[in-house]
Amino acid sequence: FVESAGNAVVDFGRFCTGFLVLMGVALPVVLAHSMLITYPAMVMSIIGGLLIYGTIISFGMFFQEEQEF
């Protein structure tokens, strides 16, 4: 199952990224459900987080170098 040691670092990075993106959406929902923040604040927080995440992804894709074998 383990191909190389370098692959574990990439997998851990993807796990951390997925966790942060999930919590960026889930935390405002939980706070709005418990009435600690309002629903418009929840929507703005989720949209803002997705906007920043989308910007980072598009920046990475724009400057990604193509690998030749």
C-alpha cells in the first residue's frame, strides 16, 4: 500500500487541507445553529472561506509546471 515515503507527506497535507476546508464550513453552521452568530453571518463566513480557498487553488493551478517524463 505504501509506494514511497514522500507520498505520506503529500497525503498528510491533503488531509490537513480537507480538515481545514471542512471546518471552515462546519464551524459557522454549528455556531449559527447554537445562535452564537446569525444566519447571514454564517453565509458570509462560508462564502468568504470558499472564495479564499478557490483563490488559492486557482493560483496553484495557474503556476503549476507541467512534468515531462
